[in-house]
Amino acid sequence: MKLSTLRTAARCVLLYAAPLSANQTVALTLSTVETYADNKLELKLLLNAPSSSAPAGLQWTFKLSPGLDIVGIEAGKAVETAGKILVCNGAKCMVYGLNRKALPNGTIAILKIKVDQTLEGGGRPAPLKYQAHGRARITKSEIQVADVVAVSLDAKVIPVEPASSRPIR
């Protein structure tokens, strides 16, 4: 086979494979903030993945601006439904399980945050923003989900789609 024929065939494979891989990505997003009177906030980390590429395990890190402190992280319904376990060491979390079940779409984790009363607004939390994972820039009063890794039932890495910023009012 000629080299030019191989190049043409490779380009065709890449062109057809690109849309397929785009449909295979996993998206993690944060819900809107629920605010409580005692300067506590609650957000849900949500999974959205096609059933053909639903992850069996996840790992991520929450990055918070100064003045925001994690007071708790609980497993969401999707983790419980799949019979998985959520473990966190500070802001770094992992969902895993010794079973052959994929995680269904829905709530993966519930993040509970305490807001420092000295933040601008006299104790009222300043607006927060969720930024796409992997971004290094943290501006005043925002939360990020970074360093996300998703893995399939056969231990292969699944691409994770970065979500756009979402202002939280």
C-alpha cells in the first residue's frame, strides 16, 4: 500500500472517530448554591455521561478561594445506587467500588462549605463561580472542580468534558 493511501485512510478514520469520542465524554458540573442562614453553602457535584461511557470510578479535587472552608462532603444518590464508596482527604475525593457497576447520572457528591464572615458583604457570601476543571486561576470567591479523572469498568481513562463557568448568585 502506498504511503499516500495510508495517510488518506488515517485521516478518514480520525474524522469519523472524532464525533464518536465527543459523544463519549463525561461531564461534571456543580449545581446552584443553596445558602443557609449560618453562613453555610451546599452544592451538588453532578455527573452527566452517555450510558456507553458511564464511569466506574472518579477522582477530583475541589479548589476553593480563601475564606471558603469545606465542612463536609457526602456521597450523592448516584454513588449509593452504584454501590460505590466516596472517600475524601480534605478537598481531594475519589469514588470507587469493588463491583462491576457504572455510576448512573445524577448527584455524585454534596459539598458543604462554611463562608468566613469577614468576606466582603458583611458576612454575606460574595458571588461564587464554578470554573472548568483543570483551570489554575482562582479569583475571589469561587469554587473549581480540578484534576478530574474518570475510569471505565475495564480500567480505561474516559475523557472528561470541562464545563463552562457558572456564576452563583
